[in-house]
Amino acid sequence: MVWGVGVIGAGPGASALHLPTLDRLAERFSVVHVSDSGSGRAASLASRIGAAASVGTSALLADPAVEVVAICSPPDQHAAQVRAAVGAGVRAILCEKPLATTASDAAEIVETCMDAGIPLVVATNHLYDPAWARAKRHLVSRQSSIRAVSASVALPPNGRFHAAVTELLDAGGTRRGGAPDLADPDVAASVVRQLVLGLAIHDLPAIRDLAPEFERVDFAAPLPPIGYAVGFRSGGISILLTAVMLPDGPDPLWRLTVDTDDDRLDVEFPPAFVHAGSADIRVRLGEGRTTTYRRDRADGYLAEWLALADLLDGAATTEYHELLDDALFAIALADAAAEAVRSGAST
């Protein structure tokens, strides 16, 4: 069966990631409708694939051809759009990360989907990356104690994050234009919270896989021009998150590192918006040997849609409580990191 997909949002996530992925899965899914918030991009995307286009969500959710909804809008719209999709009676939902930006919204929409029996997938592509499953198998087979985890990100400027930070600052009454005033504790806290839920969120479900019990933030600070450094503890493990976006910075880097008592495992993910197969895995063993795992042609974007197909076919069951725990973990971290910045615990 081919499921009709309605895509809410026509930004880079939809155009560069989800539409090309769904084209690879034409035997399972067909994009039938694309909507935007008024930018006009939906019409351009839809015209390339013979789909309908609209502004807002009402027409898309009322389209009888739409059976599955992909929510690719800004994070602060996710919760309301999940509720609307459930109310419209769609068969399944794939929602971009984060699922919600507040704990109450996360709990409500997960419960709403669960009560309605609607399969839900959160598009955490790093967690779905086949390389992460291999990394987990390695850690389990070695039975090593995990000592520390770090996620290091270096990226070129991303217009979505710059715009989000600017809009957030304007709403707080600060001056328009220019770099955010990171010397202002409230501004700095808002920037860090926004980036944890918009950027660090890529790795947090995988980190929660290893260290599920969030304890505390030890330090947090914004990094100019756009970035963060956050140190926290979870499940007794020290975790460091760093990210920076520099106009003339280094080549893109997205690396998750796990240090155990006898080896070091590096998972290096492809740059965002690139379909380049799975992540690279390199293991440096304590005795000095290095092992590199074979890359998979499939990536996390493909795997998350295949997971949704399995849910629709009844071959798998939605783990609603895991989705909620992932969301609550990320929100608790974002809130605690913001508070650490605001209170001065950033040095």
C-alpha cells in the first residue's frame, strides 16, 4: 500500500531531507500535499512532484488524500500541529524534533496520540542512523563502563537558527539587528535554551540511550556568534555538548564520542541536509588498535520513514513512553542550562 503524505512546512528540512527520502520510498509513500505559512515555497515544491499546495494547515488536514502528516515547521508550532493532525483523523504522524518545547505540551500530545492509537515517529535521524545501532552493539558486547560522552558540532551559519534567535530577542524587547547581546543573562539564557532544543536535540535521544537519568547541569554558556557549551551529568556519566556556527569556520563536523574504561568510540555523522549514508564509526581500543566499521548506504532519514511504515503495517508498536521520556529529557536539560546561564553558573 502507498500512503499519501501531507508535509507541513516547506523549508530546508522538507525540501532537502524529507521529500528526497520519500522519493526513495515511492513504493510506500507518496507526497500529495505541501503547505507553508505564506512563504510561497510550498507551491514551488509541490509543482515539482504534482502535489497540491496550500497556506496554513486547514486545507492540508482536510485533504482526503492525506493519510500521513509530516510536521516540518518551526519547533514552537509542533505541539499545536500534532493536536490538529490527531483531530483531523490522520493515520500516522512524523514530527520533526523537538516534539514540543514545554513538558506539558509534550505530555499532552503523546497522550493524545496514544489515546487515539495514532502511530508517532519523532524524526531523530541520529538515533535512527544504522551506525548508532552498531555503536550500541559494540558497547553492549564489550560490557565496558561508560565514563564520559561528548557531542561536538561545528557548522557553517544556518539561517533558521539565526532567524530564530533574532525573533526571540526581538520578542524580549532587545534591539533589532546585529549579534545578540550575550552579556545580558536573560538573552544568553534564551539563546542557549533555543539551541539545545533546536541543535543539541539531534544527539540527546542517543545520549539518553546511554545515560537515561538526567541529574544536573554543571555549567552552561553561549558561544559567539551562535553556539553553546553545556556540561551536565546523567546516570552518573559526565556529558559535554559544544556547538558553534562560524561564517569562516572549519569544515562541518558532527561527532558523538563515548569514552569507556577501555576504549573510545567516535560516531561521526554526515553534515546536515546531506544524503551520504550512515555515520562513520571508529573505535580506538585500549591496547592501541583502531577499528573502523563499514558505512551503510542507508541513513537515519530513510530509517525513520521505514520505522513509520512498520508502524502503519502493524509490524511494530509505537513506544509512546520512550518518545515522551526523550522529550522530557531534552526539555529538562534545556531549562536547566538556561537557568545556569541566567544565574551565572557559566564559568
